[in-house]
Amino acid sequence: MIFKPNFKIYKIKNLKEDLNNKMKKTVMFIACVVSSLSLATQAALPSNAKLSLDKNNVKVWTYKDSNNSVLSYKSETMFDVPIEKAVALVLDLEHAPRWAPNIAKVELLSRDDKKGEFTIYMILHFPFPLKNRDMVARGKITKDANGNISIKNKAIIGGKAKNANYVRMTNYEGDWTFQKLGPNKVKVSNAGFADPEGAIPSSVANMFVEQMPYQMLQKMKLELAKNPKLPPLPEMLK
């Protein structure tokens, strides 16, 4: 008897594997985007927060806020650079796409260095067949008596006309907190949440949330190691 392979079964099996791989890649992509958006000293973590990841000197906590369908997170690590350098990298909006995952463009709409306030517009890459996203966010920069610096961002309605090519994101908050530990040592914390909206269910967006801030801080570390030329800090931070 000659065995004849059932190519139809093989084809269906391979198709399922391809779909599973594409779904995993899409979930990881969304995770990176959420993290990339977090451009205040942060409140203490809620009691339901869990340490989801702890490796390579990066810790990530995730938790559910009753006001949001998407998971919130907080991550932290330490860099061997002056606090001013770490802050300058985050505030260098023009060059954010070169290291912040999936950010296609950042446009500064307004800036008041005396008040430490700014408004930005961002375009975010999403994988096919999903539409790209965009968002307008208002930011506030503060510095406390100990020299610690915070940047708090929140999505706003308006500020830029909607574009039919993008899905406008309106439910987002993101913080950066920089704690000076020494002349060349800074503790960096990143926290927030972002609803990608559109046809993406929150259950998908919530998968692998612990990976997004981890990847973000790792890319930040690599960029700082390149010793990039950064613009001066606003006068209020000097």
C-alpha cells in the first residue's frame, strides 16, 4: 500500500499556525505602542498590583483600575547617566521615533517653558490590517525640592483636526518620573495605560502588558548609551 499524505490537513494546520503567530505579533505590537505613549510623582501602587516581570534590572507591575477596561502598569529601572540626560531624551520629541517603538511622528503643537506645559500630536504605527492611530496629549513638567523631575501626559479632545486615515485615541494617561540618585545615577519610572480603541478588544490589548514597558526601557538604555546630542532642558528644570 502506498501512503498518500493528506495535503489538505497539512494546509489547514499551517494556516492555523500562521494565524496564531500573527496574533501574537499583533498583541506584542500593541503592547509596545501603549508603552511608547508614556512620554507627578506617581502615587503608590494599588493593593491589587502584581510584580509581573523582574529581569535585567527592570521591574514591571500590572494592575486593573475599575475605571478602565485596559490594564495599567508601572515600570522602573536605573540608568548610569545624569538625571538631566535621561529627561532630555524623553523631551526630545523630534527624535522620539528613532528609539520609541512604533511612534511614526511627534509634532509639538504648543509649549510654555515657564509653566512647564506642552501639547503634542502623535501618529502611531499599527500592523496591517489595523488602521494607524493618532492622539493629542497635554503634558505637564514639574520639579520638586529634591531635584526629582516628573512628566505627566493625558489625552485631550480637540487640538488637532481628525484624520479619516487614523483612529483617534482619547483614553490615555502616561507618566515619567526621574529620581536623582547621584551625579551619574537616575531611577526612571514609567507608568500609564492606553486604550487603542477601534476594533481591538481590551482583552487583546491586555495580553503581555508586562512586556511593553520592559522593551521601552531597554530601548531607552541603548539610546542613552549612544551618547546622543540632546537639546537643552527648559529653563524651569535647570
